[in-house]
Amino acid sequence: MLNFSPDASLAGEIRVVEDAIVVPWGRGENQNMARPAGVFTVDGEFCADAMTYRAANRPTTVRPEFPTVDEVTGTISGTVLFGGLAYGHFGHALCESIARLWAVDSFDEQIDSVLFLPKKKVTWPERSLLQVRQLLESLGDLPPCTAINEPTRVERLVIAPQGFGVNNMIGGAPEFRDFTDRRWRQRVKANGPEKLYISRSEVFSKRGRLLLEERVEEHLKAEGFTIFHPQQHDLQTQLEQYKAATVIVSTDNSALHLAAFVAGADTKIAILLRRPGKIYLDFQKQLRRFASIDPVISDNCTRYWFREGEAVQLNEVISLVDFEKTAQSLTDSGIISNANWTNPTAQDVDLALEEFEERGDILLEEVFV
């Protein structure tokens, strides 16, 4: 388990490994979500500080076998920062792939490039960097990044501790919070409406969302909210919108992780829970640590559905909220002024489910979680 505290400085733990051997896909056994991959010294000593983590107790890489001389086919010259895993999923890229970049501002030498390990094995490893590159570009002047598929010798590899993640890493290390504050909160210019609802009503049909979310949108539009679909905008626009908003309502989703990096301490944020469990605690902790915001939590889901015959994934369930209780919680917290929302009838719900199934060409079944 990684020893991580959001109050502990990491700057003194940066180190340089000369002639490091980086193994993106190694021999060995997977351990739950973790695959054999990592960094060795030229003498074969495993660098445990280059292991990657989703949370402090959930590694995503484990020690592989040390490669043979013939297997080390690549070479990278210069001073290179180890970046960890490059994710194509926005939320994971945001919480895990940028977690060591704080070292660019804290290391006392020039860094020539940032090296990532592809999360998925693709023929051309650079393809794995599409999501990561967008994030790096939005963070300002950073070294170029690259990715590898084969064991590679790196002239000088800078290993900086991972400064961010989820669960018990969501508060971020002090250097990571300072890094994102300088490069996002202080640099991004506000440009957008004051009231924003971050919607999932137009995401890919298999992604989790609220049933009848369009009704939530209509109620909020009547209160002066603009409906915002993040996936339809570039990253810079998303940051500008979240920076400008003084009130944000959203379901629990990755967009809130991004908003936490630029929202001001006086921004009101309400989170409409769309899935069971304690995932909302991550958003609470991050918003408090990064933005000094204590969000309103509206926990009013009453029913859930998932794709028929498949193992239930909580982040992809279709949820029905109690509209009346949701409106009351938003009114009580000063987010909206009118609590006149009414719950849909059983017929409304059945029709909405039928339309959802037809639109997504899927079958749903009610699940009890």
C-alpha cells in the first residue's frame, strides 16, 4: 500500500535513475486490475516508487520480470519524467495520468520529455496519448510526451511520486494542488453563464445517467440555468465555463473533477447522485481540498436499471430520482427558488424506459443494489 497524505510534501522524494529500464508490458501475472509493468535500474533493481496507483491501496501496475538484454529494444535520450499510465478515459486520465506532472515545476533541471505507458496495448503507442495530450496542452508550457510498447532504456529518468488519484488520494499532494492552481485556476479566464447544469442526457447510450433527465433540465432552465454537455466542447471551453459559473448543478461524474480545479471558493455546487455507493465522497474531498467548496449532496435515487443479462456496473446504471425531494434539497440549499417539481407517473417512467431502449438498441432490467 502506498503511504499517501494530502498534507505531506513530495518534492524531496524526486529522484533520477540513470540508464533506467522501463517495461510497459512485462512478463508476470496480473493482480486484479494491475498488470506487470514498471521501472528498473540498469542493475535490475525494481523502482517501487514508479508503481502506478488508482488509490493508495489499489495499484495499477505490479513488478514484472526483469527483461533480457535482447528484449530492451528502445532508447530515449535526455532527461525524461516518468508519467505513469496514459488513459483514454477522461476521468482516469485526469485523476491518474497527470498525477506526476507537478515535478515539471518542482524539479531543478530541465525536463526534455514525459514518458507514459499505454493503458491499452495498441499497435502505435502514441495513439494512447490522445486524451493525455489534450490535458497537457491545457496546462500550459510542458515538455512533449511519448509512449512506448517495448522495454526501453532511458538515459536519465526522473521519478516523482504520484501526487493525485481517487479515494484516499483525491485530496492531492501539496505540490500537485499548487501545480494545478498555477496552471489552471490562475491561467484560465472565465467565459460562460453564471448558472450551469452539467448534463449527461446526450452521452453515449450505454453510459449511466438519470432517467427523464430532460425534465431536470427543463426545471433548471426555468431557474436561469444553461444546460451544458461537456463532451460537445473542447477542454478549454469546459474549463472556462466552470471558472465562470457561480452556481453548478451536476450528477456525480468526471466533469466535477475538472470543475474542482478552476471553481472559486464562492461557487455553489450541488451534486445529484445517480448511482449507489460512496463515490460522492471523492467529489466532496476534492472540492474541499482544491476549491474550499462544501458541495450540496442530493441523494434521492429511488430505482435503478441496467442492461439485461450483463453484470451490473454501478457507474453505468440508469437511475430515477425522486423529483420532489430533489427540488426540495436544491431549494433548501439556495440553489433554486421554486420547489414545484412533480414526480413522473408510472406510465411516464415506462414510456421513458421504452424510448431509452429503442434509442440505444438495448434491453434494460430493473436492478436492486
